Amino acid sequence: MRLDRRLVLLGVMLVVLSMTMATQYATTRVTYSFAIVHPSESDIRYIASDNSSDDNKRVLRVNDNGTGTQFVTMELGDWMPNSDKNYTAAFGIVNEEQFAVNITYINVSGTNDSYLTMWLHGDRDADYGGDGAASVKVLDDGTALYDADDVAWTLAAGNGVSTDMSADGSTQLTTPWDSTSSIMYSHNNANNSVNETSDFVWVGISLQLPSDAGSGTTPTGTIYIHFKAET
């Protein structure tokens, strides 16, 4: 009888112990949503400006505006060896998020990427005046001058409207649609972008071909623009 009681007590202890160590499973559900939009309509969006010497369309354009093929690309034209070409407003970057966004750095990868120099700057129709408050060189002969720990330019908070941009935080400047290049654009020269104040910035590109650049080639590559925001 005493043995039976001990066995019962041991069994109860084992049951209690197994209950305290049992694994518990649970499932919860959280819905999500997002929208896939045209590059000129996204929360950080791209707009065109300068025309390309190649075909008089925008330097920045969408070649196929069909759903699933709306990719921005640049056409910088045809140039001979030992020549320089500046596009002071190859394209613009506009922030539509409700908070400021930093552009940390820009890098490039591709064939003959050493021919490319890039600037972030405020004056659409002006050549670059050197590093300073109004213009920042971010790429020099294909080499990135900043990294992920830097802030090359700060875009002020936007208003969430994909058809305008603002230089002063209040006055809205329209960015109309170019049906030929399938992208929004701006020719506004009166309202310059100001670092940390404007929700847009111009990207200038200098194409510098050395005297020994091989003719008959078509260099291609990808430009990477890196952003960071703290909210």
C-alpha cells in the first residue's frame, strides 16, 4: 500500500512537471498593404528634366510604360573620345514621405563607370560651382565619395502628392507628365533646391571620356542611390 502511494505521488509529480514544461503554440494575424506604382509616383520618386542629345527625349525615361516594365533608365547620348558632357539636371529626386530623408551616398557599377562624375545640387540650369552648401560632388570618376555612415544631402519632408514638389516647404511646384518619355518632369529654374529645406534635389552628371576611349562600344551600368531616414 505504501508502494502504491509512492507510485501515485511520483505520477502526479511527473504530470505537474510535464504541464509546466509543455510547449505552447499560438497564431495571430496582421494584415498588410502596399502599392506598386510608377517611379514618378512613389514615396521617393524620380522626375526628368534635361533632354538627351541622343533622341531629344528626356535623359531619364521609362522606355516601356506597360505594367511590370516601368523601369527608369538614362540615355546620355553619343560622344567621341576626349570629350566632356554635362547634364546639370539629368534627373531629380523628390521625397513624398512625411519625414525628412537623407541621401547617404551614390555608387555606380558597370562598364567604363570611371567616365562618370555625379553631383547633388540645387540650381537646375547652373553648372557645378564646387563642393559647398549648394552643390555636393558624390561620385568622382566612378568612385563614391561618401558611404553609408554619411549624409550627402537631406530631402525635407514631402506632402505625399506625386504631382508637385516644394523648394521652401510651402509653395508647391508642379511636375507635369511627359507622354513621350513616360515620366514626370520639371523645367523650374526660379526655385532652387536647398539642402534640408526642399523636398527635392537635382542630380547632375558629367560624362568625361578620355582620349583612349574605345569607339564603337556602348557602356552600360547601374547607379545606386542610397537613402536613410530616422522616424
